[in-house]
Amino acid sequence: MLNRPLTPSRRRLLQTAGASAALAALGAPLAVHAQAGPKIRIGYWPIAAGLPFYAAVELGYFKEAGLNVEALKFAGAQQVMEGMLSDRADGSANGTGSANIAIGEIAAPGSFKIFCSNPSNAKNVLDQVIVPAGSTAKTMADLKGKRVGSGPGIQNVTLAKTVLERGGATGATVVELPIGQHVAALAAGQLDGCYTLEPTGTIGRMNGTTRVLESGVIAKYVLGDPMAPWFGGSASLTSAFIKKNPAEARKFIAAYAKGVAYVRSKPDEARQYLKGYTAIEGPLTGEVPLAAYTLYDEFKPADIAHFQKFFDLFSEKGIFSSRLMVESMLYKG
């Protein structure tokens, strides 16, 4: 065998090998490298409300916790829920429609646990109705008989119809359209208005093609108070994942909570992480209004009551086949 120079790296390798052999001879257990845990597949819809998740991924909070998290982009909130129901995803990021998750829960009771929700209202804006920049509409009622777009899925369509109806826009036709196409459809004159979610309103306002007719429309027209918290989107994990991987689930939620704390304490700094996950980037990131966040252990009775009122709308409209109690879906820790 040829003699090879003893480089520092070879010396360390031989020293390690020698130490291992000595330990083995003494009957001492050898250290075993920790195996990577399960891949945690989290579905997200590319809207601003998912910011704590985007930031947690980019800042390495999940990696620090020893977790292997994969971010999966879906076209709509309903697809995120279906992904969880069919075991193609283990959870959802904030911004995933709470009612979409609830529909999955009704279809398969006990399947989902919400650990963080993103309340919005007239102050913490997520939802809004926008119109072309040159539109003469001044109030919701001015959309009477018009064509109004909404994001895809039953939550968006039901809420759009309810807001228009209660805002006096009778006879309006709601058209489902991917949220990324709202601004272009308004600019092209294909629609007269859109019930949409941020960052869409900001993109249209900044490029001069659309303007906001009204913000915080769900709090006002569904909950009856412009400042009421609308828990329209939620981060969740499947009960199957929590049961199979309880330690990883706790670590994941703790790391996600770090993302929430970061967005709360440094919102301006956090905005940069909208890039790559939503359609907004560059200077526009500084303009997007941010939703608030409520973790599972921060819900007050009044919050649960507002959340329940939102769910009850879907029961009243016949979208939910039975009344679903929000409290039963909240993660308990």
C-alpha cells in the first residue's frame, strides 16, 4: 500500500477512528447520528397573510429546530385543504381560508387543528373590494348589477356574494378568478370590481390601474363591526400528523410562533419575505398592509365568538352541512 502524507484532515479522521475503536473495545455505545425527522409539507396560498411562515422558512427557524419543512404553493385555499385531506400536505400556512379548512373538517371530522389564525379588519387589512382606477363607483351599492370577481373556492365566493348583498349591490354577478389575475381583469375592463385579498389591492394601487373601494369588508358586512376580528385565514396541522409526530408538531408550532413574533416586532423588516412567495416584490413590499395574528393560546372568549359568527354564516348559507364549533378545531397544545 502506498504511503500517503498525513494531512491534518486524515490525522483527525484516524484519531476519530481510533477513539471509536477504543470505545467499542471497552463496550461503550457508539454515538449514533440523529436521523432526519419527517418532512413537514406545508401548503400556502400566495397572499400577504402567510408572512410569518415565509419569514420562518427564510430565517431558518424551522431548521434551527431540527425540522425539515417543505413549502408547497397551491393555486387556492381550497386546494391547500384538499392537499391536507389527501395526505399530500401536513398543514397550512396563515392565509389559508378558515372556512375551507372547516369544510374539510366537516367531511372528515377530527382531521384538522388550527394553531394560529390571522384576524383582519378595517385596521389590519387583508380583505377589500377594488375597482378600476377610472371607475365612478363610490360605494358598494354602485356595483349593483355589475360583474365582480372573487378568488377561487367556496369561502371567497360566499363572502363576495354576502358582502355585495349586504352592501346593497343587488344583482351583481360573482366571477371566480385566480387572485393574481384580478388587477389585469379590472384593467382590461373584463370586470367592474373584485373582492380580493392583499397584496392585490396594493399592486393595483401602486401601478395606477385599480383603487380600493372599501377595506375590511368582512368585519363590516359579515361580523357587523368594522373593527371586529375576522379570522378568515388559519395555519393548521392535520390531526394525523400531530398524532404520529407529537414532538415534531410541538417544535413546528414553536418555530412558527417565532415567525409570528418576528412579524409583530419587526413588521417593516419582515415585509421583505413577501418576495418570492407572493406577487409583490421590491419597493412594493413596504406598502402592503399586514394582518394581525392570534396563536392558539391567545384566543379570548370574544375572539372565539367572532370566529364562530363567521363559521355560522356558512351554516346559514347551507355551505356547511352542519354547525361546526370553532373551539373543537383549535389546537390545545
